[in-house]
Amino acid sequence: MRQTRLALALGVAFIASAQAESLPEFVGDTIVVTPTRFAEPVPPTPGKLIVITQQDIERTPATSVPDLLAGTDGTMVTPLYGALGIDSSVSLRGSGSGGTTTSNTLVLLNGQRLNSIDSGSIDWSLIPLSSIERIEIMPGSGTVLYGDRATGGVINIITKKSADTHYVSAGVGSHGLRELSMQTGASAGSVDGSLYFQYGASDGWRTNSNQERYSLGGRVNFLNETDKRAFVELAAFQEDLGQPGGLWSAEYVADPTQSRHPHDSSDRKGFRIRPGFEIDLSPDARLDADMVFSRDERSGYSDPTNPVEQTRDLSRDFVSFSPKLRIRHWLGGLSNHATVGFDYYRGTTDSLTSPTGHQAYTQAATQTSNAVYAQNITDLSERLALTLGVRSQRLDQSASQSEYTTYSGWYRPAMAGHSVDTREAYEAGLSYRAGDWKVYGRVGTSYRFPNTDELYGLDPITFDPVFVFGLRPQHGTTYEIGGTQEIGLGRLGFSVYQQDLKDEITSDPNGGNMNIPRTRRLGTELSANLKLTDALRGNLGVTLEDAEVRAGVYAGRTVPLVPKVQASAGVTWSRRAAAAYSARLNHVGKRRYGDDYANAAGYLAGYTKLDLMASWRIRDWRLDAKILNATDKKYAAYGGYGFNTTTFAWDTFYYPADQRTFGVSARYDFH
């Protein structure tokens, strides 16, 4: 709490120092989508918005989207293993507690959700860094506009839509890293298209951490006229992964490169199709609509070093439809901008688990969601804007499990369950801009329904599957104030927030999942983006957060895996356009171990990671050299607390992060 009070005092002092001069927009003249779901210059919405531009991407040492996001204020990235970032999870504002990292931060690709209806990881292979135009990050609840899973905030990845990019790139690095990517495009009249291909592979730093991925995608634009446009986006991927698993404390200390499960593996493949259109109905009205069809299949193998040797086959299907209308209108003599829309999605999962020497069993689940929402921004004056929003979502959820015989020979009958729930979310906020500064305040509610796989669990003693239908939806309220100020050297920003949740859904230390009656997160984010000289630019971000359980058996305890302190700093020196040198420093403070709601195991150690990059341009060539974890820091981005069946005692376990790695790449741009 002391850190939060200090941060609040800094924020108040920042407001008091603001002076009125000429006003630049919050993120300049950038066209953004996330605050209203329509592409437009930054609207006067009450909230923080971070935009990572294409230039930012080119000047970062990051090798994947999660690695890129790791340097953003309030963003927690947890890589399990591998340089390709395939199994990384990303969360905003302390939403990565327990096993719910991917359940409270909504990740969008061109405005459509990538989160599946279960708790599975995001398919980052669908998004090569080179295909990204920008990334928009909206910390705090985005539930009114985007619905379920947005409690911690929204990350919207916007890909390039132009057919003008033509390049080929290849790279190599430590531990057998090899990468190849290319993109091209063509146009004919009112039709144009682009196509990209990406390959990546690594032998891995740890035993059995080898990874290989392929991805292919593109976009076709047609009816590309002033008042109407249509498009189709396509993407497909395939991944083959070794899965070394975690290490108990003694194993981690002795040799972090080893694997407890040297033959565990996972194979994944899938595709995604998104058609859509945009029509200007009048100068003051625009209609957008798009659909998504996606499917992915995963096959996993657990070797005999696990409690049970088994294979598992999982398939997930998803379809969505999202029409929305943007209207400019006058009400009470005041100018208004309204977004109204309807979101429909249906997702299904089917799995077959086949333990060696035992009866196989199936699990299936379906979620069908219908939601309507509205957001209205009223210009109360030239400087003051009021934002109001509301959303109602109905979720129909069913799950079933086949009959089976347990490992100990006991018969278990088939089980099934069904539920229907409706939830509402609201938001209200004010934004005031004057001269070179902006301040805002807002209050909003959020909710989250249980994921399909949270309806199942494993008995911690027998490892038999358990049916746990009956989790209550999570809901809560977020309060926030913040602002930005332009100064001679750049821009300063701050935000202070409080998030109160009821029935928070998280993993149960005894197996399965559970509701926590009440939790609270208090936090502050401070940032600075500075142009120190004509050649030298820098940025700095600090996040201070207290996360506490407020009721129930764990009342007074700290929420696991939420660091009290996170910080990032970056600097880029570019004296000539042909060369740039960058350094990025990320610090994550100590955290309670995953699932340790009793706070019995102490703290997972914090870490500070330094990444370096140099980039040179020679005519149409671009050469990059990177050093990741330059100080060769030994650390674990994720650690948990559980029962060690080898020592028959409670113990901590770790997923060791890669130590120092090197990489070089060359890119040629065709004209």
C-alpha cells in the first residue's frame, strides 16, 4: 500500500504542474481503432491508450509479439520456453494471477478476438512482426465495447493492409535459431492483395525445448472505393513443439537446462478466415461488419515421467459476426459521436484423452454469446467530452464428459451440464484537454464468464478428471484517473486506478478452479517518452501495484504472480538514417508463486533483463544484430507452488527462461 500512496502523490503533483499551451493529440495524429471500434483520429475518450508504431517495432530487439509487448507500461509477459515466444502469455494490470493469464486480457487481431473459449494460449504464429502496422493497447476494462475477457484491458494488433510491401528476410541465432520470412503484393484496378510467409525454428536452450513453426497469410481488398470497401483476410499456421515442463526447486538450482519430461510434445495447426465490408451510408453514418471462421487442432503427448502416460487430441472451432454503426449526431445542441453494435460468437471444443493402458474419455463444451452495446461521446465544450457506454451479453454454455473407468478401476458415469447467464457492463468518464495537456477520469464495470476448460479439473490425489460445472461469473468495478503532458523534450503520462472484483475466477491450488469472494488491485503507471537530442530518444515506464484478496479463506493475502513493481527503459541512438542502436531494460519485481494463495512459499525472485540491437541500412538492404538477455541473467518468468510427488512434500517449481542468446538477420526490400 505504501507504494500505491507514493504513486498517487506523484500523480497529483503531475496534475498540478500541467500548463495550458498548444494541444497535440494523445498519440499525435495517429489513426486508431480500439477506443471506439472505428478507424479515426484519436477520440477524446477517458482512458489511457498506448500505440506501438511500425517504427517502434523495427527499432526493438524483440523477436515476437509477446516479447515486443514486454516493454509496455503495465504489461506482464510470461514466456514458458523458446525464442519464438509461441507459449508466451500476456496480461494487463495484474490480471495474470493463478492460471487465468489469458482470461482477463483480451487480444484482438484487427478488432476480432484471438482468445479462444478455453484458457489456451494465443496463437501468436498468426501474427509475424513484419506484418504488423501498429499495436494499440488500452489498459483497464474494455468490457463495454468488447465484452467478456477484457477485465485487465485490450490489446489490438493491426496488420498492414497495403499491397506495396515486397521483401525477403533471413536470420540465424543461438541454439540453432533459423528464420525466414517474405511478403509481396499486387494490384489490378480496384482490387489489390498481399501475401506473407514465415518460418521459424529453434533447437532450444533447454532439453526438449525445440520449436518449429510455419505461417502463411494474406489480405485481398476489393470494391476499394471512397464510400465502400470490402476485404478478405486469411491466415494459417502449423507448429511442432517440445515441452520440457517445469523443474522442482532442487532441479532448477542444479541444472535449469534439463527437462523432467524429455519426450512431451505438442503439435498444432489451424486457419482463420475473416471477410468484411465498410460502407459510408452518409457523411455522418458508417456501417462496418465482419465475420471470422477459425479452427485449430492440437495433439499432445505426455511421456511416462508424468503421473500417467497419455495422448490428448483437441479441436476448437469458432465463428463470429460483428456488425456495428458509427453515427455523428446532435443532441441538445451538442455534437455527439455514437457507436452501436451487435456481437455474436459461437465456439466449440472437443477433446479425447487416451491414457496408456486405461479407458479413454471425451470432453466437449460449447459457448454461444449474443451481445448488444452502445457508446456515446458528447462534446460538452471544445475541451471537455463526456463518454457513456453500456453492454448486455447473454452466454449459453454447455459441457459434457463421457463415462470412463478411473486409473484405480472405479467406474464413473457420463456427466453433462448447461447454464445461461446474462451480464451488463457500464462506463462513464470525462476527458478534458487544454493546451499541451490532457486529464481524464472514468468508472466502469466488467465481467468474465468461466472458460470451457474451467468446467473441468483433476483430482490432485488420483489425477482423475473431475467435472466442476457451477463456477459463478466474475464481475467488478474499475476507477481511474490519469493524464498526459507535452514538455519540451517529449511527453509525460500517468494513471492511477483501483479495480475491485467479486467472485474472481482463478485456479484452485487443490485442482480445478474456484471463485474468490473479493479482490482489489491498486496501481499507478508513470511513463515518459523523450527526445533527448536530435539523435537520441528514450522512454521510461514504471508500474506500482498492490493486489490483495479482500474476503474468504485467503483474506489479507497477496494475489499470486502480481509484482509490486515493474519498470522498463529504452534508448535509441540514430545519428544517421542508415544506422540505429537500441537498448531495452525490463524489470519485473518479486511475486508470490502461482497458486500460492496462502502466501506460504515466499516469493518468486524478480529479474532485470537487458536486450541490445543494432541496425544498419545499405541501399535496399537492412542488417540487424541482437543480443537478448545480454547480462546472461538466470531467472524464471513463471514459478508455482505444488506437491512434489518425488519428495512427498510441498515445493516450488520453475519454468527457466532462456539465458543469453544472439541473432543476426538480413532483409532485402524490392521496389
